[in-house]
Amino acid sequence: MFKFKSFNILSLVDSFHSKTGGGNARLYRHRFVASLILSVLFYVSLIIFVATYFLPLGEHSVHIIRLFFIFIGVGALLSIYILRTLNQRVFAVNTLITFLGLALIYLAMMTGGIESPAAICLIIFPAVAALSIDFKAGIIWGLLAALSWSLLFAAPYLGIPIQNAMPDVDDGLAFFVSIFTTHFFIAFVALYYNKTSKSLREKLLKERREYHYLANHDAHTGAINRRHFLELLKMEISRCEQSGSTFCLFFIDLNDFKKANDQYGHHFGDEILEVFSRRLRHRVREIDTVARIGGDEFCIISRDMGNEEDAKRGERRIEEILQEPLSLKEGKYTLKASIGWSIYPQHATDYESLLKYADQHMYKVKRLSKTARK
């Protein structure tokens, strides 16, 4: 069986620009400029081909069109060089527009001046500059296009000779091609710019979400990390101060975790933390918050718990979770842990004191457990 690889147009476009550094935003902008240069070259080549072989042009007219194409070709190649080798996107766009503008002015001077269909195409410049560079560049190139029109209009009055090298070409057809080319190209650039901008926004939004997740969650277990947990704890205290609500802070320390880690290896300990953290997050209430604040230490913020009976009930629920063996690659493993807790505002009203009280309570439970085992 023959296997055919699908063709990716971006692989062609990417070969015409530098891809080093700058991130996705720079990559999308350079792809847009590279696509713009290639589109100009392709469309102008198509127009030149049609004009040369399908329109009643004389040798002099064909010569003018070829010079026009060569001028644009040189500008396109120079722009690609600047974009790929010098890594200068704005310089590349300005170079392309400059060569294209000079080529159109030359063509207009050779085909009727301000009455030439080529003069209409100058309107492309501000649109391309605004979309490819920025709004200010669009204004500048718009003023330059207006200046070019003014010079074409004033040329006969200033004694500058204006030729009409294509007298046999239907004026209606020529103006139709110019107007169609102008509107088609502006529409193409606008649509492509909108598509690339949308893709870039989606990419940046996705990366921002991923960055936000990685910044606020423990990379190994997926639980909230210590830094973000302290932020949420402060926010919960502030919320309860305003609403008069209460909550319970549980502090969980896994017993003999270091021993299991040393005996079976770090990969075994990592798997314990990952599986236990996932089970804890899935088994607590949706309004509760689970965090890993240390190597084998976890905390839970349980809302709407305002007395010791509520705390003891929550402690029993955590113990039930611990009693269920964890399904690991190496087999079953049953965890044991020491659990401490503190209640807001009964035991403290600031996050540091709440953590300290729960931590002390946990160590008290741990000492009692060790004494009982002896």
C-alpha cells in the first residue's frame, strides 16, 4: 500500500521566514508577512501571464509589463531575505510595499497617469500596512498613496510626460481587473489577518491557562500548591469575615511515607502521592479545597464547618479515604496519616495562626499514635 503524506501549506510558508525565538506571537506575524509576500508574487504573476498571453498588447506594452513584474519580483525576494535572514518583519513589509508602489507608479506613468487603472491599486498600501504593521503605518502609507495620486494628477501640468502604452486594451476591462484586484487583495489580506489573529489569540489564551494552572498547581499530583493555597486561605478568611461564615482547616501528614519511599524507591513514593491526591480531590465535597503544601503534607479547606463535631465528622471521612487501599503498579498499599484541624474563627482568625493550630494538633495526634504503638 502506498502512503501519501498530507501537504501542509504552513511548511511552505515557514521556509520563507526565520523561526528562531519570539514565541507563537512572533511566529504568527512572520507567517502572515511571508504569506503576504508570496500572495503578492503569485497574484501579480497571474495577472502578468493573462495580460501577456491573452490581451492584444504590442511589444512595447509587453516590455513595460515585464519590467513591472521584475521590479515586484526583486522587491518580493528582497523582502523574503530581510524577513528570513535579518529577522526584520516591519522592514520586510515596508520594503515590499515600497517596491510594489514604485512599480505601480511606473506602470501608471506608462499607461495614462491618474487615469490609468494601475493608479487604483495604490489604495492597497494603507490596508496592507495597517494589517501587517500597525495603525500608524497604515496612516503613513495612506498619506504616501495620496501623495502619489497627487503627483500623477499634477504630472501633465508640471511637464512630466505621461504615456499610454496600451491604447488597444479595453478600458472597461482594465478598470474592472484593477478594481477587482484591489478589492480581492484587501479582502484576502483582511480575512487572512483575521484568521491568524484568531488563531494567535486562541493559542495565547491556551498558553495562559496552562501557565496559570502550572503556577497554581503541584506539577506531580495536580493538587493546588502551597503558594496558591495560602492565597485561597486568605480569600476564604476574608469571605467569612464579610458573611459571618465558618470553615475548618484540615492538616494531613502521611505516616511512614519516608520509610516507604526509602524502602521501595522514589517512584513508589511519587505514585502514592499522585494516587492519594487524586482520590482525596475526588472524594471531598465540591466546595472543599485540597492542596499539597509539602512533601507528604496535604491541607483541606472545608467550608461551613463551625464546631468540633463538624471537624471530627470531616476527620472520620478522611480516615475512611485512608483506609481504602491504594491501587498502585506494585500492588495494593494502605496509607496511614495523622490529621489535625483548626476552626475559623474559633481557634484563630488569620491564616498563619490557623495553620499553626492545625499543625500543632496534627503533631499531637502523631505523638499519641506513636505512644499507643509502643
